[in-house]
Amino acid sequence: MFGSNYGRDDRSNNSPINEGEEYDVKIEDLGRDGDGITRIEGFVVFVSGAKVGDEVKIRVNSVRRNFGFAEVVE
């Protein structure tokens, strides 16, 4: 009844992003752990080391069901 993949990658997800892809984004908000937050087609992505207002190129590291993680590409 309940799967054991809570919080893990879900290959059947419908996210608009994929691991390894790069995007030019603007950081819109700050997460509770200090990561920047952006949205790609409404999909939330946490960006380590980014600040609100930054316009950066990011690379997606990990994608979950409802959000993703990325890093700034230099």
C-alpha cells in the first residue's frame, strides 16, 4: 500500500527538469537552510550558495517528486 521511496527519486515523476541539465535562472527566495530558491516552470529548485536576486546558470544535481537541488555553474 505505501511505498518505501518517500523523499527519493521517482522515475515516474512529471518534473520539468532532469539531473544534469543546465538553466539560466533568477533566485527568488531563500530556503530555511540558506539555499537560494528558484522555480522552473513552477517547479521548486534549491540552489546551494545562491542569494536572492542572483541571476546564475545552474546545473541540476538531484530531482525529487516535488522539488530539485542544483548548484551554480561557473
